Amino acid sequence: MSDLSPFLIPRGFRFAAAKAGVKASGRADFALIVADAPASAAAAFTANRVTAAPLVVDKEHLRATGGKVRVVAVNAGNANCAVGQAGLDAARATCAAAAQAFHCRAEEVFPSSTGVIGVPLPAEKLIAALPEIAAALSSESDRFMEAAQAILTTDTIEKTAFARLDVSASGELQEVRIAAFGKGAGMIHPQLVPHATMLVYIFTDAAIEPAHLQAYLNQAIERSFNRISVDGDTSTNDTVLLLASGASRVTIGANDAAFAAALNQVCTSLARQIVADGEGITHVVELRINGAANDADALHVAKAIAHSPLVKTAWAGCDPNWGRLMAAIGYSGAEIDPERIDISFGTLPICRNGGRAPGFDEAAAHKYIEQPEFSISIQLNQGSGSCVFWTTDLTVQYIHINADYST
């Protein structure tokens, strides 16, 4: 298993992008992924109870097909959310047009949208772009990258990840490929079920039944996309879709450790890329919570810290104010004993037994958190629960980006 150049795209998929005219910038804003045959599908969606129209349609379609997808249609620039029946009509019209173009059932089309909430989606623009985008479809890496770029909103760079593994089949080793792209820079605190918007599309050429595929996805997202936060806002459109074309002719069953590891690698890479491209950020922070009463408590502590404006602004100013961490731990809801908490910045002792560490060096701590990426370790000494979580600072630039977003 290893990272690859984007030239090894999973077999059985074609990609393209076009300028449909949804983005005010005039940049490419419509991406299409077409499977050569109906692909097995697994998906996870936002837990936000205000849900964009495409997600409603996606769930209906996955139920209708038993977890099969032929076409993925993603537009950027408009979230198709909070517009009532008009949003559902726009999503369904796009699916119907794509189904006609690619000779499949409308239920085999998976729509996604990202952008401004509360503005009707001009589906006619997407439909008008279908002939152009259909003509451009290709399995080449250039088309894959164009699709990855077309779904971006406030992102500054496309996010991609790749892995491969050799699987023993018919007495010889056969190659299975995994590739993915995604977007997300703001409105990032995914709460994906089961457990600006994050969209992730993952492709493999393995042959995997939908039920097994869903189990692999659920496991992967729990340690990747559900362990990141930029601003604590859960989007109305968060979606992760995993498709398996079967084009490699290598069958993966349940509980395949090598495939699970490769998928986890891809998901974790994308999750960290999304955090690193957070709106206006200057620091990426890895939180390592250990010694919690259980894993759930460890996650409560991580989220309390990651969502605290006081903590995040201290990081923005490179201020080693560990008292703000203690306060967040205290209101996290986790089981704690304040006099047993230890905190370290990297290897630097900051807090021991709930108080200032004897070896605390404020100048060294300040210098350490001046780095673009740093790690904070917290030991609660309550049990064996643990969590690794990635988050960011909060800067003035974040305010500027989001104050001007809809205009």
C-alpha cells in the first residue's frame, strides 16, 4: 500500500468538468463522474437537520437501487438548500437529464451541491452543460483533476488522495486502486451519519458489495472526517460517497484488513488536507487526548478545545495560554479530575497534575506554537480512552472571508 501519483486512477470511471455558469466567478463549477457500469455505492451524510435537497434525493435513489450509482453530478456555487420544493425539483431535473444523456435510470444519478444557501439552483444551466461535459469525459488523470477543481468554493487548492494495494486473486497478485477528491475550507465540523461544506468522492476498482462497502466507509470516516473541525459549524450539505466499479475483477469481502487500511489512509489524508486549507488559518493543530474514561470522553474534550474561540484565537496569536485549555476540558462534559490533568506542547511540559509544570518554559512554548503545524497532548489519567483530532486557529482573515462570502 502506498501513495501514488494521480496517473493511476481506478478503472471503470470517467471524469469531466465544465463552466455551467453557476459560479459568479465564471470558473468551472460542474463536475461529472460516470461509471462504465452501475457501481456499488456507500454514503454518509450530514447530521444537520436542515438538509440540502440533493441529499434528500441521494437517499431516495440509494434505497431505490439497493446501493448502485452510475452518474455523480456535482455543482459548486449554489448549495440548493432552503429553497423548498424548488430545490427538490432542480435536483430531480438534473438527474433526469443526466440519466437521459448516459442511458441509465434517474435513480442511478447521485447529485451534490455546494455554495450559497437559500438561492434557487438554476438547474437549466447544469442541464445545458451536459453535452459539453459528456463529450469531455475521460479516465485520464487530467480530467480527474479538473473534476476535483470544479467542486471548490472558498478552497485555495484541490484535495486529492491515492492508494493502491496488491490482492491475491486466482493464485496471483492483482492491483486494486483507490483515488479520491474532496472540497472543504469553512463550515467544517462534519458530523457524518452513521455516527463551507465538505464533499468527498472516493473511487475504487475493487468489486465490493454495497453492504460491505458501507461498513468499510463507516469505519474510515469515524477516524478521519469525524475527527476534524475548522470552525465548529456542521454544513447542510456534507457528503462522503464511496463507489466501487469492480473493473479490476478483484473481489473484496468483509473485514479485509489491507483494503480497510488503504481506505483509511486515503480518508485521513483528505481530512487533514481539508483542515490545512481552512479559511484564513495560520496553524493546524493535532490534539492527542489520552487517559480518558472512554473514547467518547476523549472526543468530548477534543471538540471542546477545537471549538473554543478563546483557545483558537490564542493559537492565532501564538500565545501558550494553557489555562484556556484547562477551562475547555472542564466544561467538555468528560469525566475529569482537575488535579490529575497533564498537558504538553509537543515534548514540552506545560501542565502537570493540574498546575503549571515545574519545567514550564514560556518562551520555548511560544516558539513551539509559532510553527504552522504543532501537536498538543493531554493526559486525563482517568482510563484508557483516547482520540486524535485535527483543528485550526481562528483569525481575522476567517471573518473577512465569511463576511463577504455571499456577496
